[in-house]
Amino acid sequence: MYKPNNLILRTTTSLIAFILLGFAVYLLFAGHNAPGGGFVGGLMTAAAIVLMYISYGTEVMKKILPINFRTLISIGLLVAVLTGFGAFLFQQPFLAHTYDYFMFPFFGEIELATAMLFDIGVYLTVLGVTITIILSIANDQ
């Protein structure tokens, strides 16, 4: 079993993972108007989580992050498909895009789009698939 004991790796992982996760959230929210979105954001989040697995080991990470990533795949697919079918409620074709502006305290007027919900579904699916594959490969060795 792999038990890392590298203080420099653990220290730098905290900073690098924070930067990766921040950039992943930015890509997720910028995705429906610019390149990026759920796919790239999910890959960036997976990279941060894999880095933490390398730095802290699997036992510690299972305690810190008790997530079943296979369930995350199902949730992501469900969100993406339901977003597509949601367009039928407005007599639109499957996966038709719609948006509206809403007023939020402290943030002001913000555009909320159905593409954002779809991106969240893709994000969860990509994150779940990527981490499941990497952990499966790591457990085989």
C-alpha cells in the first residue's frame, strides 16, 4: 500500500489543488459563453483530486472525501438528460437552450441558463468517470 511521506509534496499540493479547483470553477461558469465548461472543468477538478490522492494516500483521501464516484456518474448523467428533456416543457426540441436574468442579493442581476445545468451534469459525469478510471488503475497495481 502506498503511504506518502513527503512534506514538500503535501505542502505544495494544498496550494496547487486550490488553484486547480478555482480555475475549474471558473471554467465551469464561463463555459456556456466561452470555451471550457463542464468537460474541461471536470478534468481540472479530477486533476486536483488525483494530486491530493498522490500526496496524501488513498486511506486519508477516503476519510477526507467520502464520495462514491460511480454514483456521481449517475447523478451527472441524470442532470444532463433531465436538462435536455426540460426543453420539452417549453415546446422546444431536446436540449434547446433558454435563459433569463434574475436578481440576487450582493451579486445583482445574473443570467441563468439551461446550458449551465447541462454543463453541471457533464462536469459531474466527467469527474466521476475520470476518478473512477484512475482509482481502478491504481488499485490493480
